[in-house]
Amino acid sequence: MLRPTRLLALASLVAIGLLYWSPLRDYEHASSALRGREAQVSALSAESRTLEARITAVGSGAGLVREARRLGFVKPGEQLFIVRGIAAWRRKH
């Protein structure tokens, strides 16, 4: 049979365990979220380095204008026209 002191000690251990459960679970959740964010930062850093390399490769002048046009940028005051079906027209003519 359990004595009252042993029962009290067991109950206090269970209570302490329950008090630690939520913070430990929150810590694990935050740690997991941090690992996910670190992976995102790593991927974005790699993408940034790639884009910086492209900017360096393009340089300035005609190459920069060509790359901007490829991305869909237009100069101030210009109108953008999207022409579709050029390949089919070329095959026909």
C-alpha cells in the first residue's frame, strides 16, 4: 500500500511532468519552424547569388535592356503589345 508521503511525491512528480509538457512541446514546435525558416533563407540566399551573377553577366547597355524585355519590362511611356501565334504565322508564310 502506498503511504501518503509516497503518494504525494508521486503526484508532485506527475504535476511537474505536466507543467513541463507544454513548454517542451512549444519549444519543439518553434525549433521545427526555425529549421524551416533557415532552409528558406538558405534557398533565397542561393537564388540571390544566382541573380547577382546574372546581373554581373548581363552588365549594362544592350544586354541589360534585352534581359529586361525578356522579363516583360517596358520603358516609361511605352505601351506593351503581346503578339501571339508568330511561330504559326512563320510556318504558314
